[in-house]
Amino acid sequence: MSANHNNNKILGIDVGNSSIHWNFIEDGKVESYNRNKHTELSLLPWEKVKNENIPVVIGGTLPHINDAAKTIAKDNKIKLLEININNQGIIKNTYPTLGIDRVCNLIGALNTFQGLNTPIVVFDFGSATTMTACGKDGDFLGGIIRTGFDVELKAISSKTLSLPHVELAKEQKIIKLNPLTHNTEDAILHGVIIGQIAFLEHTLNLFKKETATNPKVVITGGNSSIIARLYKGYDVYDPYITLKGIYFRYKTNLSLV
């Protein structure tokens, strides 16, 4: 095993509400991620991490998964650093229960734009859909949370007697959104997608009125490809912004303890 850590390479782990996203990140470059169930934490490449002495950096919304990762790291003598709301140190004026994934989204977004002179708004389309905003210097401005695509589709079928469950994967057949559909499945699917886009557009309009600014808009999250394909009112589409935020937080000179 190498005696020194590779300071430019980490195993970044983003623990979300429904799954774990992870990958090796070197020099801030992320072009894909791997997805595992929470119960599959032990399947991550711990042996490679140990043999190559690669630091592990985790940003997780679920304390029990973070604790399990710490146990694995301790047992294998792996350096593991946890980003949390108290030690992230970049986004200012946050509140104690703010999800660290939302904070990492903002950190990643801040490092995306050069010479930034406007606020940033990040829409994350995952299990929940979130909007999180900060000023150009990292001052937290606030945000909101609503149901995500899958939650809405499941709710429609589970809370009604006659409406079927529609798989979100069927969105790939949609070329253009249409409010005038001709079957129940399309009516549900188009309705949910239009609702998510309407949320994005209306939230942005409210934000602009509230702040008198024209922010940079970033879309991310596991279902963000749907938005990127059917809506063009954004500046950056980056499904890896959370992992990039984890990396950039690691690369600052702030202590992670």
C-alpha cells in the first residue's frame, strides 16, 4: 500500500434518500457515477481504496449509512472524511437541518461558473425535487422542497382506485409535452412532467421578483435528464454536481473533522 494519500483523487460518496451515488474523482472531473442501494454499501470498491490509499469523502443525508461507512473505513484503516452542515464551511448562514446534498450542490455550482456576479439556483430532481439558492459569495438564500417524479406517480396510483401506476421510464417515448393527451397513461405522465417544469418556471419567476436578480440556473439529480430534454430554460445541466461539490469541498483548506 502506498505510504502517501493521492491528494487529487478521492472516492466521493453521495448518500441520497433512495440510493448511494459514488465514483472516483480526480482533479474535479466526474463523467459518470455508480448507483447502489443503501444495503449495498459493502459492495463499493473498498479494497481498491485501501490498496491505493485513496481518501474517501462522504456527504450523506442518512446518519446510519454514514456511520456504516465509517465502520468499514476504520476496519480497513482507510481515511474517511465526512462533510456535514457544521464543517462544510463554504455556504454561509445555513440552518441545522439543511441537507448536506443541497449544500454540496451549491458548492459544485459555485465552482462551475467563472466570474460569477449573480446568485445561483440549483434544482435537484431526485426522490424529492428541491430548489436551493445562494449568492455569488456563497451566502445561503434559501430554498424549497416538493415531491419528486416517482413519488407523484406512486401517489396517483396508490391513493386512487381507478388510476394505474405508470413507470417513469416511459417518458422516453415523449417527443413533445402535450396537455391534450388521448389515454390515461399519457395523461398521468405528461401531467407529472408538466407539473415539475411548471414548478421550476414559477419558482424561478418568484425568485427573480423576490431578489430582483437574474440567477444562473443549474439542474441536477437522477431525473434531471427528463427536464434537460424537454425544457431549455437553464444555464447548466450537470447530473454530477453533488459529487463535484463533495470534491471541491475536500480540496479547500478547511478542516474536515
